[in-house]
Amino acid sequence: MMTMMSSRFFATALLVLVAATCVAGDGTVTCSDPLEATSLSEAMDASIMLLQSEKGWFSGLRTSTGYANALGVFSCTPDDDKWKFPAGDNIKGLLKRVLDSGELKVAGVKWSQPFAADYITDPMNPTGFWPEYLAAIVTKLGDHYGKKIAIKRVYYATSALVNSAVGSSVDVDMSEPYYVLSGFFDEKPRIESMQFSCITAGMPSKFFTLKNSGVTSVAALNTKIDSSDNKAIGFIAKGNYDAISAIISETVTPVFLTNSTQIESNVKSGALVAGYVSEGEPSNPGLFNVFATGIISPRVILFRKDSPVCTSDASTAASDAATVAAAVCAAAALVSVLTVAYLIWREKHGRPLFMPLINHGQEATV
């Protein structure tokens, strides 16, 4: 009995060893994304925090550009020990592309709003609050890495096209810093479908109506819309309407025009009951009743959402090596089966390969 147990124990151990050898692997999974945006986002956040930690910097920018409409609405707290610039192997993807090329490609649209920005007069050298804000961020980025980084602006006809360009990041690295955090991209909420920076500023949005209309508040505007045939309000983009749709009458007819000048002209002609500005004022506020919507929209830099491709060591091994490994395992299994069969045959014929585990002078029990 002890002889059979020792033989079977050996056979079982042999089979387990072969199975473990053939199945085991280190299971290492490697993920990579050549257009990874997280490191660039982290570097931008660190740069923004350096700026916002400087006493009086934000109010100084508002004063120097004349843009008092910008509000300090922040989602991040400055702390030199907490906000780190990526270093070493963590410099990858889009950040590596920026540092290697010395060029940061930024997506945006051409628009102009007094003091806020003028991206129309000289698109490659815009002026105003937002262009100066981005220039300050990039200066901090370059100073940290000891490189001069140039801003290369890439313009698109609509913000939807900007979202798509940033989402792919083939031609650009990120968006301008004035983008509204709310809105949508690729049929999903932007806050879930894209990465974004710390909030750069907050902007109070406003409506404007004809001076003699008597409409000077959101409540009066809703009453006007509900009681008249003309229910049209002008917006530059659907995202602007989406941002304030909760406070406006459900009977409103949103009209999307390409720029604020068109909206102002249509308000003056009576084609629109009101116009909407996401920041700042109409170009000639004296002609209109201008009143706040009560909504402040946080602004951010948009980045693509990382989409890493993950592979295991088994899937990346050369096919020849995999074939050899399979052949070795098969041969080992065959040898094991033959060995077990041979051991069983010897036991059945009273000639076990292993002597019984008994003391001298003691007979084995069969």
C-alpha cells in the first residue's frame, strides 16, 4: 500500500510540475499611448498653480488688459509641494512632443471681444486677457524645463471642430484656456469625454435686449418669450445655449449665428428678442439693456482623453518563441504520461520502481 502511495505521489507531483511550468508566466501587462495627454495636463496645471500662487497676479492681468469681467473661480489650490512637473520617464506623449519640438500647438476659433481677446486682427499674435494668460502659462512651462516654447495657434471654424481636433491630438496638443467646462463632445458630456486643466477663470454670462424693450432681467425675458410670437434668442454656439437652458423658458427658439456682431444686428432689427454673450459685454452696450444670467461658467484648457493600448508579455512574444514553448510543453506532457503509465505497470506486476517507505524488519502490507 505504501509502495503504491509513493509511486502515485511521485506521478502526481510530476504532472503538477509540468502543468505549472507550461501555464505559468509573469503576467506583465504593458500599456502605452503615443499621444498620451496626462503628462501635458499635469505640466499645465503646475504652471497655472505657479501663476496663481503669485500675489496679485490675477488681478494684475485683469487690470493690464482692462478685462474686469474675469472672475477668480478656481478648482485647484496653489502649493509648490503638491503640484509637480513630470520628469524623467514620465515626460511622454504630447508633453514630450512639445518639449522635443519647442512648439505648443493650440486649437481655438477666431473671435474678438473688447478686452477679453482679439484673435481676428492678427490671428498669430492675438491680444487681450486670454492670449496673455496663455503666454504666461507657457512661460512658466518653458522656464521649468529650460526651453523656449513657442505657441502655434491652429484655428477652426467652430468650437465643435476644435473639440474634434483636441480629441484626436494629431494636429494640436490642447485647446485655448477659455473653453467652457460644460458642453458635449462625441455625444458625451465634455467633463467625461475629455481631460481638462485646473479652472483658469470664471466668466459671468449675460443677455442683452433692445434699450426700449423694457426687458431688463431673466424673469422679464421669460415673460416676453412666453407672451409673444417671437421667441428667438441668439447664441454663437449650441454649447452656450446648453449652458443656460435650465433658466430660460422652454418655449424659446435658440438661433445660432457665427459671431456676436450678427447677433447684435439681429437684436437691433427685432429679429431676435435677445442676444447672449458668454463673457464680456456687447460691442456697444449703450444701445442695449445688459443683464446677468446669474450663471458663472468655469473656463479650462481641454486635452484629449488618454486611450492606451495594453498588451501582455504573452501577446508580444515572438511567434517562433511561442511555438517552441508550446512544443516543449507538449513533449513534457507526453513524457509525463508515459512515465506514469510505466509506474502503474510496474506496480501491477509487483515490481514497483520505488521501495516501500518502511523500517527494516517490517513487511509491507498489500
